[in-house]
Amino acid sequence: MIASHLLAYFFTELNHSQVQRIDKYLYHMRLSDETLQEISNRFRKDMEKGLGADTNPTASVKMLPTFVRSTPDGTEEGNFLALDLGGTNFRVLRVKVADNGSKKVEMENQIYAIPEDLMRGSGVQLFDHIAECLANFMEQLEIKDQKLPLGFTFSFPCSQTKLDEGWSQGRFEIQYSKVETNYSPRSWVAQSVLVTWTKGFKSSGVEGRDVVGLLREAIRRRGDFEIDVVAVVNDTVGTMMTCGYDDHNCEIGLIVGTGSNACYMEEMHHIDLVEGDEGRMCINMEWGAFGDDGALNDIRTEFDREIDMGSLNPGKQLFEKMISGMYMGELVRLILVKMAKEDLLFDGRLTSDLLTTGHFETRYVSAIEKEKEGLLKAQEILTKLGLEPSHEDCVATQRICEIVSTRSANLCGAALVAVLRRIKENKRVERLRSTVGVDGTVYKKHPHFARRLQKMVRRFLPDCDIRFIRSEDGSGKGAAMVTAVAYRLAAQHKARQKILDPLRLSREQLLEIKKRMKEEMERGLGHETHEEATVKMLPSYVCSIPDGTEKGEFLALDLGGTNFRVLLVRVRNGMRRSVEMHNKIYSIPQDIMQGTGDELFDHIVHCIADFLEYMGMKGVSLPLGFTFSFPCHQNSLDEAILLKWTKGFNASGCEGEDVVSLLKEAIHRREEFDLDVVAVVNDTVGTMMACAYEDPFCEVGLIVGTGSNACYMEEMKNVELVDGDEGRMCINMEWGAFGDSGCLDDFRTEFDAAVDENSLNPGKQRFEKMISGMYLGEIVRNILIDFTKRGLLFRGRISERLKTRGIFETKFLSQIESDRLALLQVRSILQHLGLESTCDDSIIVKEVCTVIARRAAQLCGAGMAAVVDKIRENRGLDSLKITVGVDGTLYKLHPHFSTVMRETVKQLSPKCEVTFLQSEDGSGKGAALITAVACRIREAGQH
């Protein structure tokens, strides 16, 4: 008993000392965490170099765009073929994808060998062989008469440069632009040009050529079947797509087998080699070439150099030669030979088998590292190589295998850490949750490789939750998945465009809208037709714009939404001509907006009193201008009969009443102060006057905010509702009601109808509901719900919050379209709405927002074109130079609204030179200026 314990102890000590000896000998292959972090940092720099247009030509890590822009979402279906070529054998697969709630994938496949003479022969022979195997497979399945879509996994460094004719901007699946005819994915296959052969292939006439073209030519030469080559992908991309079908967080593909490579989903705005900033694209890193520029020289050992010198491609794929299965066994063999030569192993004995390249296979490394039978396997393998190994030799060989495979796992991990860090920074998240899809014999068959790799990655990334899933059925299924995704996206894109197309207005349609607006304006101005006109064209009794001689102190009230302002405006003339303003903003609670008129006006007067006290002017009586931004009928400058409430107001006892009287009555009820209400104006008129003070050409006012309206200076002779033919008067158009007669019905969509029906005033303000801030978000929400119900968005899942009216605020449209980081914005907004969105979902939501905002700006532009053309015709001019004063949050905050609107006006009214001047200080200043102008005219009359 004691003897056996002593023997065990002796062997343990012997093993331990032998392991220490090997560790010391292979010290340079055992990498510290500090060294691995440095390698990770270098790899990260090389990634950035590969992505940059200027630095890519000299980058060793090529970061090739794949034009795969989307991972599976589980709704793919159909019948697909796949070719999987990446080694000495290749596979042909038929993949059936079913979306019947069970996400089922059925596969049939056949493996075919590629003889060595074909691997090194001509490209024509190689592709003819592939076509022959494909024909044989289809014959067996009796599908030769069907023209099926095919995905081609081609696992060699390729540059995918452009799409076939008809798709210009380098997107693999689809362009989110309007396409009239061809939705067949055939029309957007990426060309894939072989950069260089690897893995022992040397077929002539293939490098620098498009492999899809070569495959098609081979099929054409046969002439006995047809297929639709839809996608060519790298095996790494195929692996990511296969795993992505089962796990929607999968955004990285990794292969560690005969060769090694990785791919991941990169943000488009970082990929200089491809046009477009939206969304993501899978990047085939071709990381095997990391270090080809010397970046790993201090890490590589004499054994790495020897392997490289003896390879088919010296100086190339240096990283791959340190980590992949093709070289792992050879590394161990070289170490064993050197140690034997130095009398450190096998009593200095060498055999011809041990000295022959390739005789120590990588599968031996896996067998020797098995925990229980590893030492026995070492003895068996070494004996097979003609050696007579001692127990110590077997222990040493096992330790050498461990060091080589551990270094491989750690190097692989260091590069993977760099990729995951980049994804985390791209997403701007505190904690990244991501999945890596993995394939390859080393990862799958080596007993410890996967565990070591995962452990290393998790140790270096404590702030990430990383899951590794094995691709159980190879990259062939992935190629079919890319094809299936392409077909799904094409069908969904076509369905979405069909829904969105009626919201895209042509120049002819916009000219028709301009014409109808002009007709409605004429009806509103006419005495006989005014009653039934929808565009009311209300006289404002403002007959003059500022001339610069106005002066004095004025109060202004600005009521037009949920907030209102009280202002004190000091107007100076002469050399020091200026307008000085003090104001305070007050909110109007919802219950007061919907309560009685007395409550509303008492609240307003309470706020005026607070403001006068705040300014130290309690008891002072000043002239007051009242900006009241609701449809009113004015009989004079200081009398305005409210026609109807809009913008969510519904205070009782006000419609049909003079708002100036209601305000005065509330002031008298308070018995604290008295005010001289000189003018009541609409915010649009106020905006025109505020801008006219800066620019005498300003004769039009426009508001595009919560609501929308316009005003302009009309010739008195055309204003049939007011006596007198001399001069001009500002007309408050109340254009929000344009279309209430049904004249816009052929331009309105089901979404406009839904928003109208669910509003506080169904059938009213229809034009406003198509263009103003209060409704645009709601139109978008209705479209998103429709898309989701049809399975075209959010994987068909609607959140309860999205069902809530008003939840998609119009400010979201501005945020979503604001900048290059918009997709991150979109995702956080959608998250706020309780929606789990993919990158594709974000692009679609952004597209919907763009379409709706663009239509609103174009409609607004068509209306404005009608106004400026009418002014030009009124004055009998060939050309007109005019300024439009503009206010409103939508115009000011939306990044593209003003540009699109200006372009539309220019296009529809080419004879008018229109300048748009933004009103920087709102319509309150305008009301004070109208009051100032009125006081100036009144004083002039008294003199």
C-alpha cells in the first residue's frame, strides 16, 4: 500500500517537474493578461484601419463589407439551395424554412470531395466540377426543373464591391427607396471577387474574378438546369446567420477550424468603403491576416516563423497560422523535433515520421489533451510515429499540446474582446448583451478550447453578458438563411412601399393641391362664396406693417397652445431703433382648457396680474395687443368673434363671442387694474409683423407648430367682406380647414382618416391634421401599428403602449431624423414605447417618419406657393421678391422640414423669389408691434 502511494507520489512529482521544464522552455508561448490586452488593443487599431477608406489599402485586417445588412427574425420561409465551399470537401444543401409558429428548418445535404488536382488546376475545371455536383444533387431530389434561389458560402478572402445593376448604394438586401418594378432578389446579388486563395487551394484564373460569375458560367455551360444565385457569403457570415435564426442577439460569427476568421455587425456610418450611413452591415474581418504587417512580430516565436516559411503562402495569414487547426498539430511537431534534437525528449531520438511535415495532426492535440485517456493517447500516437516514449515524454507532449492550444484560445479571445468592445461602444450601452455563433473543428472537437476561450473573454469583459452558441449544422444553412432573409426583406419591402406610396406626392399632385388652395382662397374672399368656403380668409383689420417710427411701452398676451405668455415690449425709434422684451410663460391646466370660458379668462387675468407685480408695474394701464391663435371673425382691430376652438381647447361659452369682451369682463371681475385692448391678432399675423419690423419685404406670415396657418397682405379691392378698395389688409387665411369640403379626399389616406376620426374635432381642420405638429406623430403611430399587424415590423408584436393615442410625440420625428446617430435615437425612443426593436425596425420607423414629415413640408410648400403666386398676380408682376415670416416648433426644430418646404415653393412658384425669415421671438412681439402701429396711426389721426 505504502509502495503504491510512493509510486503515485513519485509520478506526480515527476509530472510536475516535467511540466515546469516545458513551461520554462515554452515561456514565450505562455501569454500574460497584460500581453493579451496589448494584442487586443493592436487588433482594435487594425479594425479601425480596415474600416477607413484612406487606411484600408495598407490594412492587414481587411474588414470586408459583405452587404448582409440583416440577421434572421424567425419569419423567413421557403425552399432554398446552398453551396458550402471552404475546404477539401464541399456540401450541397436543400434547406426548407417554415414559419408556421414552430420556426422549423429541414435540411438535406450531400458531401462531395474536391480532388487535389482540381484544387490546384484551372478555375474552369473547379467550377465545372461544382456545377456537376450541384446537378447530381438536384437530380437525386428530383428538383432539377425548379429554379430555386441559391446561397453560396465561399470561405476565402473576397471583396464584395457592388450590387448588380439597379441597386446603386451598396446595400445587400434592399434599398429603402421607391422601386417601381423589380423586387426579385436576383437583381441585387453582391459581386464577390476572390482576393487570394487560402487553405491549400491554388486554382488558376480565379483570383481577381467574381466567383458568382464563374459559377453562373459553369451552370450555363451545362445548360441542363437553372438556379438563382442570390447571395455569396463567407462561412463565418453563414455561421452568424445560422445561429442568428435561433438567437436574435447573435451579431458575431466565429470560425476556428482548418482556418480561422470572424465577422460582426458594424454600424454603417463607420464603414467608409460603402455609401450610406443608416443601419448596420456584417463585416467579414478576414482576421487571419492580422500581423501580416509586423504587428505580432514580438509575439511570434521561432516555431511560428518556421511554420510560415514552410507554408504555401509565406508572410500571409500569420494570425491564422498561430491559432487555426491547419497549423496547431504542426506547431506541436516542430516543438517536439527541436526538443528531441536538444536531447530533452525521446532520449534525443528522431524518426522519419516525426520529421515529416503534417504527420502530427491537429486531431492528435485534441486526443492527447483529454483528461482521462490523454496520456495513453500520447503514448499511442508517439509510438505510431516510430518513437519509444517514456512516461515523462508523454507528460511533456501533453503539456506542449496544452500550451499551444491555450495560446490559440487566448489569441482568439484577445481579438474577440476587441470586437465585443467595439460593438458595446457602437451601441452606447452600459452592459452589452450579445451572442457569438461559433463553428469549426477546433472549437467543437478540442476538449478544452471552447471553455478556455469563453473564460478568457468573460474575464476581460466583466461588463458584458456574452453567450456562445455552436452552429450545429454548418455554414451551408447560413448561406440559405442569408438568401431566405433577402427574400423576406424583398417581400416586406414591397408590401411597405405599397402602403407608403400614396403618402409620397409627385410634382403634378403638388401643383394640383396648389391650384385647389388658390380656388379655395378666392371662395373665402368672395362675398357670395365666403359662407360655404373652408379657407375662411378672415380680414384682420391690420392694414399697415411697421415703418420704424413706432415707440412706447406695450403689453402683449400670446395665447395659442397649452402654454401662454405675458410680455412687456419697449419699442424705441430713431437711431437706437430696437425692441426690448420681458416675458413670463404660464401653463394652462387641462381642466381649464376644457372647462368654462369664465374660468379660462379668469386664469389669464390672474397671470397678467402676477406678471405686472413681477415687473413692479402693478396698477399701470398700458395698451395691450392680444395674440389669439384660433379661428375668429373680426369686425375691427379690437373685436374678434371666436368661430371654433382648435388645438385641444374646448372651453364652454366662448364660441360665437367676442374674446376681447371676455377678457375685459374678466379684468373687471378682478377689479385690480385696467388695460386698453388695442388689437386682437392671430399668431400668424403677429409673426408677419414681428418679421416685417426686421425686413420690409415681409408680407406673409406662416406658423407650422402645434397647429398651422398662414396670412398675407391682400389688395383691399379683393376683400369683399370689408368696405373700401384702397390699400391692403392682412388676411388671416385659417388654412388649417382646407380640405374640410372634401377637396383633398383624393390625397388623404386611411391613416389621415383614422387620425381625423379619433380627434376632438372630426371632419374639421383636415389640412392642419396632415401637416402640423399635433398630428404627425399620430399618423406615424397609425402606420407603425398597421405595419406590425401585417408582420412587417417588430416581428408582428404590438406593445400596449403603442396602442395608446398620442404616445408617439411629434418631437420624436425631429429626434429620429436629427443626425447620424439617429438609429440609436430611434431604438431608445422605441424602447420608451415598450418596443423591442432590431436595427431593421429602426430603419423602417425612420423611413416612415421621413415620409410623413416630407409630405407635411411639401403640402405646406404647395399652400405657400399658392399664396405668393396670388400676391404676384394681384400686382400684375412677372416676378416677385417677397419674404415670409415663419414661426412654430415643427419648422424650427425638425432638421429637414424647412429645406423641403423651401424647395417645394421654389419648384411650384418659379417666378417668385421667396425668402423665409425665422421669427426668433414669437408672435408676442408681433402683437405689441401691431398695437404700436395702431397707436401710431391713432395718434397721427388725432394730430
